[in-house]
Amino acid sequence: MELATGIVITAGTMTFANEWWQTKQVNWRVPVATLFLGAAFDFFSKLDNKIANMLAVMVFIGAGTATFNGKSAFDTLAGLFPPPGKQPAKKKVA
């Protein structure tokens, strides 16, 4: 498997997981499209590996910044790991 194909499959998996996490609904079109796009990028890698890798990185950035319910995959990951030295707000018990 070429690098571009792996990047595209990672982007598709990230999109599928983020949409499922944010909307609580499974969209099966994303994995199907990811497989077709991965196969296309595998073919493009045979023609010109550098261009295929650059396009795959662009696809990855687009997948990471696509928002579902106002949050992208990068926003979700950033929310899971608070910055060092900053503790999450504690809930007050009434």
C-alpha cells in the first residue's frame, strides 16, 4: 500500500468516526467513498508518487477540518487533551 492510500484511508476513518461521534448516526457512504478514493489514490501513486502524496495530505486536512454539529475532528481531539497546566473545570455539587 502506498503512503497516499494510507493517508486517504486514515482521513476517511477520521471523518467516519467524527461524524458518528458528533451526530450519533452512522453514515455508511463515508467508508464506501473512502475505499473508492483509496483505490484511486493507489492508482495515482503509480503515476506520480509525490503529487499523490501532496493531494492525500490536502484530503487529510480537509477531513480534519470538516465540521459536524459545529466541531471538526481536530476540535474533538483537542478537547480530549487539555493543554498542560490547565485543569478541566470541576462541576459544582449542589
